[in-house]
Amino acid sequence: MTRNDSHTGSDDPPHRAAVSDGNVAELEAELTENGEAYARVTIVRREPPVSANVGDRALVTADGELHGWIGGAACAQTTATSEALAALDDGEPRFVGIAPDPDEIDRPGLDAFPMHCHSEGVLELFIEPVNPTPELLIVGGSPVARALSRLAGELAVDVVVVDPEGGDDSAHRVVESTDPDAIAEAVARSPLVVVASMGKFDARGVAAGVKADAPYIGLVASDTRSGDVIERAAALLDADPDAVRAAVTNPAGVDIAAYTPAEIAVSILAEVVDARSTARTTTGTNALDDAGSTAADEEAAESETPELATDPVCGMTADPATAPSVEHDGETYYFCCEGCAESFSAEPESYLDAAAESV
């Protein structure tokens, strides 16, 4: 639930416990269970008048949606959302201040932003990115799979092994069923997948990876055998073999002239580390949908992406399709909130002159 309420006029509004402690906690638990990245936004300091209290909090999901309550000021929500997405991107927390005069709160360790909304007041926010530990799904009990299972314990991943014989003696979680649906249900969404059963149930492992929306599916197989594996996986999925082929990396691993199972495992883990960093911003993308897109599809999607405008008052981005706008000297300007639009309407030249000087 995203709150966009306007300022109530009270310096000390009632604490919205149902929003900050109830719904947000439930959503956080759901995101964690699904293995989805998000950012926590918590108010650590406030000066009235603002319609929020210290301890009020919100979550910003990877799609840019703000859930919870940090006050009704639209420019504060915009700043919180943009900084939360930046934190998710680089993995670094932020300490953010929002005030009518940012210079008054600016200090080492805090990034200060302007508060242009009518609610005024001051908010200071701690923004913490949460990128859940990804799962590495290893399909098979082959020597390469066992080496992967052993060496992956040194990485920041949760290892799940698919082996009908029960796996090795490691502490990793083992799935004994080789049914693609059962495998996909046993892991969180978007695991990293390495299929190395050496022909025993490779096709089912690939199909499970696709079903689980895996951003990386590495297959340990020769070129000849991989073609057969992909055809059988496509049949299991009732999908286009070309789309499945595009979702699979074969041969898995970086080229380091690896020959022994341990060397092959090292080469694969190097590729997994790279795929893990990429997966942070692509979690939830269906492998078949992504693999099946053509260059024409990508060009069409790019042409449909709206060009964002820059708010001349606060510098935030604004979507012309939904943002407040003001006509001035035959040109349309767009704003992140009504407060910025009204400030611009009162003194348009001062903001345009300031923007020109900063160029």
C-alpha cells in the first residue's frame, strides 16, 4: 500500500502503526521468503510540520514502488524512492535528509535534498538495501556437481543439490526428486542453476531452472549432447527450443582450460559470481520471456519507454504522462509534485535562471 496522503496540518499526527508495523512487516517477510530485493526506509529524525514520526518506515521494491509510510510529502517520497533504488543498485546504505533549506542540515555522512512540498518540515531517513542471499541450485551427483557443492560453501550463496541418491555428506539442502515442478517449488524464485548430472536428468534440470525463473542456467555438456538436452527440456516445458537454448549457458564456466572436476567447478563458480551480481537487478524476469525477445521486440520496447522530464525546481525526474505540469512562455514544464509546480508558477524565471547557471 503506497500512501500519498497530503499533510494533515497537525505537528504531531497519530502514529500509523497499522501501516508501518503491520503491512510493511508482512510485505518484508513475503519479499524475504520469495528472495526478492528491497530497501528499508526508516525515519530517524523529523522536525514539524511533517505528517510522519520517528520510526515510521516503508519498503521500496526493485520495481520502484514505495509501500508504507514516511509522510505525505510527494517530493520526500520521490527522493526516498530514487535513493532506495540507487542503494539497491550499488548495495550501499544511505543517510538522507530532506529540508526546505538543505544547507541547514548538510553534514558529513548525510546527503541533503530540498523539500519543496507545502508540508515543509525536515525528514532524515536511513535507507538500507536488502539483497537476499541467492540460492545456487546444483543439479546432479556427478564429480563436477560434487566439486561445485564443496567449493560453493565458500561463497555467499545457499546451496541446494538435486540428487536422487541423497547427495554427499555436506550440510547443503538436498532435493531427491528430479521432477521439474518439484525442483522449482523447492527453491526460491530466481536461483542460479548449474546442471551437471552428465546426461542422467539434465533436461529436467534445465526445465526446472526455466520454471524457477533462473537468471543463469549453466549446462555442463558437450555441444552435441546439449542440443539433445535442450530439445527434451523444451518438450517438457512445451516451449520453443530456441527460447530455451537462449536461456542456457553451455558450456558453463569461463575458459581457463579446465580439465579436472575441481577445475571445471572453479570455472563455473567464477561465472556464477558474475551472474549473481547481474541477477540483483534482473530478479523475477522469466527466462523464456527474456530469451524469446528479439531485437525488434527490444527496439519496440525502447521506443515505448517514456522520456522522463527534469523538475526545474528540485531536479527530480518526472513522468510527463502523470506528472503535474505548468505552461510558461510556450513551453511545458513537468514536476515531481504539486508543491514544486506551485513554487515554479510563483517564480518561474528564478528557477529557470538557476537551472541555466548550473549548466
